[in-house]
Amino acid sequence: MQSDTCLRELYTLIEQKHAQWAELSAMIWKTPELAYKEVSACSRQTALLRDLGFQVSTPHCGIETAYRADSGEGEPAFAFVAEYDALPKLGHGCGHNLICTAAIAAAYAARELLKRCDLPGHVVLLGTPAEESGGGKVRMLERNCLDGIGAAMMVHPSWRTTPDTGSTAIRRFDVEFSGKSAHAAGAPELGRNALDAVLLLFNALNAWRQQLPENARIHGIILDGGEAPNIIPDYAKCRFYLRSTEEKWMDTMEQRFRNMVRGAELMTETEAKTTPYQVPYMSRKPNQQMNAVYFDAAGELGLNPVIPKRSGRGSSDFGDFSHKVPGIHPYFGISDHEIAGHSTDFAEAASTEYALNQALKAAAAMAKVGFRYLTEEEFRRNVERDFAASRP
């Protein structure tokens, strides 16, 4: 089948069920659910997938709001990946209602075209909860969720359409300093200032930023700085995120960070407790063979893809997937101007008909990647070669 004919058929298959996709996206957008609490979102998706003829298993990998849906069996198998958790206060300010809608539409279209062409192929859909710092995919990998799957893919809304340019690994830490309280005016010499330790740690990290490579980032906030100005704080707490696109940098960054915490302890005669916060994510390693197919298909569908000047700086648990199997996490635009992710503007944009239409075009582009992987042995070999070359 010619490439342009394949893409047109996939998009037509998706558009024929436009009303179902619209209903799903709107329902999930209107009932945002936080990490590991996506009960309604999971239930609605799995019900729809059963109606579409998929074999569905949920709970999956020991997680109540995770699922797996299959059509076909054996290898090669290609996985479309769905996300559907929301953000505190912002609802779907990251547009995950569109992610799961696009994933299901893509899986359905790829499956239907395989049937029309009388071709074998194992289509898998993985419902992955808790991307927003909860590490759903990391937990699912611990239960071998990608065993038997050759490659995986998802698409994510943005203000513009781009290929996957990668993402940073992330490690998050809470640091608590314990000192000794005293009257700040009457007897300051009796105190040991925990807040001073936090401020010294911030100063050390701010100085360190001058020597960080372009691929690294560090940022933090103060969570607790004391009770009153005239009481020397005997307790203070801060939280930091360490990021890099290079896995080899993460151990180096963590060790230096811990050394700075120790330095702040020594300078203030306080004691520190450093605790990992939430689940660490690996960097995302995009497969360039899959990226190229998505980029070309997005252009044919009128999504106007562009190539960003630099790689991505956010973090996602799909990064861990991309180290296990070939994968990509490209983007599709849902606005005609730049808007920030994780914002009320983005949440509003994610509910529009324009955003849905863009998501369905992205779904067709995603379906084409999956269809080619399942039906073209040479493409699979090229994908595997690129994946092998990207590994350390």
C-alpha cells in the first residue's frame, strides 16, 4: 500500500468515529482525576475499547487504574500508550484527555487497516496512570509491561507540532535541616539556624549553575522556613529537582548536591535529612526512524510540524519506556499561538474542538508509524538499528 493512501485510510477510519472520540475526550476533561485515582477515566476507556473489539485487562501490573488492551497476538507487537491523569488545581492543564483519546483512535485505526489488508499484526494499547510525577510507567516496567512489545509510542499536546526531541532525566529530593531554636534578639547565640542552612544550600546551588552544562538543570523551593522572625528556626525544609538529558550526569549531579547539603550542615552546625521525593524518571531517547515517519505524516495531515532549535527540557516517565524499547513521544499543536503547558490557558485549549481535531490528525500519524512497524520488516530493522545505536 502506498504511503499516502495508507495515511488517508487511517485518518478516514478515525474520522468515522469522531463522535466517540469527542465524547471520550470531553468526559475525561470534565472529570479530572489525580495520579492513581483515575477511576472514571480508566473505566470509560476500557469500556470503549471492549466495544471496539479489543481484549482488555484491568487492573494491570498491579495498578488499579492501569490497563492493557490487545488485538492480535504474538510478535511483532506495537504499543500505543495512553495517559489520562490530571494536575492539582489545573485539571487537564497538560491535555492528557487528548493523549488517551489519540492513543485509542490510533490503535483502532491501525487494527482496522490491518484487517482490511488481511495482514497479521499485534496491536497493544497500554493505559498508563500517574505520569504527573507518580511514575506509573516506571511501576508498570517493574512488572515487565513491555515484555514481548517491539516498540512503543504516544503523542502529547503542545502549542506546536514537533517530533520528539528528547527529555531530561529527573531526580527529586526533599532536604530537611534540624537546628536549635532561640530568641532571635534576646539570645541568638544559643540557636542553630535551620533556615540559614537552607539559604546556604540555595547559594551553593546558584553558584553551581554557572558550571552546569547546557544539558542540565536544577531548581528548588523552600517549603518551610520557620514560624516567626523573632524565633531562630529549628526546622526548615526545601525541595529540589535535578535534571539532565544525559544519564551519566545524574549520578555526578546527585553526589555534588549531597556534598553541598553536607557543607550547609557544617557551616550552620545543623543536621540534614535528604529524602528522595516521588519517582525518578530516565531521560527520553527518541527513535529517529519513527520520528521521521511521524514528522512526514504530520505534515501531510496539515499539522505544520517544525523542528525545535534545542532538545526538550521537561521530564516524563515515557523516558523509562524509551530505554527499554524503541519509542517516541512527539507533539501536536492545539493553539495558533504559544501557550504554556501546565496552565489554565492550556487546560482551556485542551477542551476545544480545534484541539480534538488536531489530536485525531496526530492519531492518524501515530497509527501510520505503528502500521509500518507491524507490516514492514525493513522499517523494523531500521528502528532496531537506531535503538541499538542510541544505547550507551
